[in-house]
Amino acid sequence: MVNQKAHPPKGLVWTTLFFLVILILTGLIVFRHDLPEGIPLNTKGQPTIGYPKARVHVVVFEEPKCDNCKDFNDKIFPKLKEDFIDTNKIIYTVIPVSFLPNSMPAAVALLCVYYTNPLYPNNDLFFTYLNYIYEHQPPEHTNWATLDTLVAFARNASPAINRAHLKTCMEKEIYRIKIEKNNAYGRKIMDGMLTTPTVYVNGIKAQNLNYKELKKLIIDVLERKGVQQ
């Protein structure tokens, strides 16, 4: 006796496959909808590097005396630069703020370097100086952000920094108002509590700043924008 197996009609097979595809696509759509919409951010006049036409914009609020900012800059930023900035996938902006005791001179110094020529702000020089400050940042509780220290940092960071201009700019606190406006803006979008480092990816606040989670958020936003990985 020969055993025979009943085969489902071809129409039923194709119908089943069709609905499976629909379910998968629906799942992907729902997954993407789980990603919140970002808030609009004003980064005009803020130090920025990366591909200007990138579809994903990472914005970081940083405080020059902040220990956690140093950790972010030393451990996370180099990976962001390698994976996303140098590959033209994101544009990256830092908004410098000051709220820790005696940190205003350091924040002002950063903008003095950035605006050495106000008509042509120097993004690369800003980030060179910022990176040097974080790499050599003394303990947060010490009063290290003095004119002499910041000028010495500039001398060691890059010969391209005009130290005479930096000294005059710091003595006159030319960009103090700009930093205070950054502070106010940060408090406004953070519901009154300015914290650093705070990272936004296309306006979506990163809830976890370990690199694995931040990278996942950036990739999710890139995929939402249709950028292939």
C-alpha cells in the first residue's frame, strides 16, 4: 500500500506567503514608529564638523569642566568620528555651556578660538582645542580654568591658535553672553535642568550614552532616513 501525502493548493500557499510578508512589513513599520520624533534644534553659529549634507545631525551639549564630558570626549567621540563623521554619515555639533563653578573662562576661551576670525569661524581649531582641554582636564573641583592655564593649553594644542587674540578675548569676556544664551537654550529644551553631556540625534535625546546604545540610536535614525548601512 502506497501512502500518499495531501499537498495544499498552490493558491493557499501563495496566500499564506502574502500574509506573512504583510505581517513582517507591518512589524517593521511598527518598529520604526517606536522611534520617537525629535525636537527641532537651533545650531546656527555653533561649532560643527562632518558632512554638511548628512541626513542625521548629532548635537552635544558639553561643559568644559564636566568630568562626564571628558569621559564622553575621550571614549565615545573617537568612535563616533571613526564610524559616522569620517564616513560622511552624520554632521556633528557641540554647544558649549557653563554652569559648574569657575568654568566660564574655559567656555569663553573655546569660543574665542572658534571665532578668531568672526567672519570665518574655525570648526577644526575649536575641536582641536576642545579635545586638548578634555585630554588634560584637571579634577572638576579644582579652579583650573584660569587665563594662564587656558592660554598654555592653547599653546600646546596647536600653533595655529592665536594666543594674543585668545588672551584679549578672554580678558574682555567677549563671548560670555553667547555662552549664557547657550545655557538658557539648553535649560529650555531640557525642561529647566541643564545637564552635560546631553546628546541629541536628529532631535531625539539619547537616553544611554554607552557607545553600543548610542550607535544603535544613530543607525536607527539613519535607517529611518533611508541611509543604507
